[in-house]
Amino acid sequence: MTFRPSLAFILLVLFLAMLWIAGGASRGDVLGQVIVRSVAWAVLVVVTLFVPKPMLRPERPVLVILLLALALPVLQLVPLPPAIWQALPGRALFAGAATALGEAQPWRPISTVPSATFNAAVSLVVPFTILILIGGLDETERRWLPSILLCLVSVSTLLALLQFSGSRFNNPLINDTVGQISASFANRNHLALFLAFGCLLAPIWAFIRSKPSAFRMVAALGMMVFFTLMILATGSRAGLLLAALALVIGPLMVWHALGKAMHRYPRWVLPAVIGGSAVTLALAVLTAISSNRAVSINRVFAASGGEDMRGRALPTVLDMISTYFPVGSGLGGFDPIFRIHEPMSLLKLTYFNHAHNDVLEIVLDAGLPGALLLAAAILWWAFASVRAWRSGSEALLARLGSTMIGLTIVASLFDYPARTPMIMAMLTVAASFLCRPDVAPERPALRAGG
């Protein structure tokens, strides 16, 4: 049967490709954000005019979480009377500014940096667009998504390899650092998470069909080794943990399918395949270390705790949380707010753009409402993940979605990957997978008379 993609599927593939090109940065002032958001709105217009109504009933939890996430910055932008906003914690400095100028206190919103909060609200057009497009796909098209995402990860790996070979590639659409291995992302930690996704996608791609071929299994192993080596080359220390988790959980997702595929061979073949794969990966990593190409491992031993700005700034971030809790300082405004509270001992030529712990930064920015929404989202992920892993060995896509979200949660404890449009899109696709634990691998069509 010939595969005929729907308009929603074509738009989704094109939008993902555009996000790969221009959606690798989190800053709101980079050129890529203009392209990403303009295309997202254009896609929504096309969907409204030409695509049938999306079926989002299974993805209702994701839609609710996105709507509540949008409500937070919108509410933070509502102007409040002076008597109310002056009573909010942490606003004394702003009240003193008007007093020093001899002016009456103006109406102000909860957000201390309204432009940054507005940018945070507008950025959500990306996950909304992805979710709506996914709602227009049929089950056959959904099973194509892991292959498409794997292609994007593979292209990023090749671009990272080009940078690793000495190319001074620079993407004018994002604020990347020339000389750093970050592919189409502005941050090497974001690339490391993206490559770790590849270590999860490769085994799913190999076993998504009812009868996996030996070529796919060997190719999947090769891609996992390649992705791991590039994570080592990025210099991302957090990427080491993400790679280790992905390399353990990835095979577990397809363990039953692997056993079925090896059932027609002698019993010793499966242990030999597992042992050979482990040895191949170990030799590749040891070769990278011995040739001084494992930059991530080198940075673990080279960096001391006192030199890591994340650790040095943590007491200040915790103090800021207590200052603005329970309403928060306003979404997206970490940089200017941190400069207000930054002690002399942390001053340097570069600026500290984020807390590098999105759990803490969400609590700082959004206060108690943000903490409750984050907790609710994590609880949904946990319960849905338990359901996915108990749904049977064929719920491969649901397990993939669960693990991709889990890796992003781990990465967010050290960085801020979910603030980039590309990772937003990957998370939305993963959440859609998790919402449908009954989506099984492709089954062969029944023959006539069978």
C-alpha cells in the first residue's frame, strides 16, 4: 500500500526541519526566533483553512498543561493598582524608583520584566503548533515520526562532526559560540540532550516494524555508538549522564522485541550480540579517551567546583527565590533580576543568563503557581510512564516518549534545554507518544484468504 502523507504530516515535517535550522537558541532577541514564530503562525493559518479538525482527545493532558503554562505569563502581565503590587514581595526597589523621581506610583504587573514575560508567552506558539499538527496525523503517520526525528539527530551529528574536524561553522540565526561543538544549537548541553534522544530513537527505529531486519539492528547500534562519541566530543559534562541513561534505557525499551527477533537463532546468539555491542561501545569510548577526543570527560576532571558558576551562584538564586516567593519575579526575567542581586564576588566579564537549573528558575520566575504546575506536569508524566511501561512490550512509542521527557527533566537540573524551540517540539512529540500507549509497532497486512 502506497504511503500518501496528509497535509498535516507534510507541514509537520517542514516545520520540524525549519526548527532544526533556526530553533536552536533560547534567547528572544536572536534572528531565528523571528523566523520560528512567523512560520509557526503561518502554519496555524494553513491548518485552520485546509486541515480537518485535529483529534486531540488523547493529548488532552498535554493541551491542558500548555494552556495553564500560557495562562501564567498572561496573568503576570496584567497591570495591578499600586497598593496591590507594592505589597508583593521583592517590589520595594521598584517602588523606590518612582519615589526618587518624585512621581506617583504607576500601575505595574506582577512581572518585573514585562518584555521578557511577553516573550515567554509568545514562545509557546511552537509547542501549540506541533500539538495541533500531530492531532491531524493518522496512526501510520505517527509511526513515521521516530524516523523523522532520528534523521534530524543524525544531521546534527554530522554537523557536529564537521565542527569537531576544525570547521568554524557559525549559524547566523542563533547565538552560538564559534569553535564550540554545538551543531545547530547555541549550547553544547542542548546538543548533548538532542544526541541522547538519538540513542533512544535508534533502537525504536530498528524495531518499530513487525519484522525488524538485521540491517536496521546493526545500523541502530552504529548510530548509538556514533551519537555517544559525539556527546563525548561536545564537552558537555551533563551529556555524560544523559548518554549513560539513554544507552541503558534504550535497549530496555526494545528488550522483548529483541528477544523475539533472536528467537529463531541459537540461544547463545543473544548474549553474544549484547556482549559484542557492549564491547564495541567500550572500545569506541576508550579510543576517544586515549586519543584525547573525549572532551566531556576531560572537562569533568579539569573543572573544579569553585570555578563552576552554577555552584557559586546557587546561594544567590536560592536567596532570590525566598525574596520573590510566592508570586515570583516574572517569567523570562532571570538575567536582569540576577544582576540586581548579584554579589561582588560573582562579577565577571560575561553575564549569567539563567540559573542553569530550570526547576529553581521556574520557582523563582513563577512562584508557587509555577511550582504547582511543574509538579502537576511531572506527576502526569510519572503516572503516564508507569502506564506506558505496563502496557505491554509493543507500546514502544509510549516508552520512547516517557524516556525522552525523563531525559529532559534530568537535563533541566543542570541547564535550560526546554526553552529552545527545537527541544520544545521534541518534548511535545514525546508527550503525544506518551498519551497513546496503545500505538503498537507496524503490523504486516493480512493476505487475502488469511
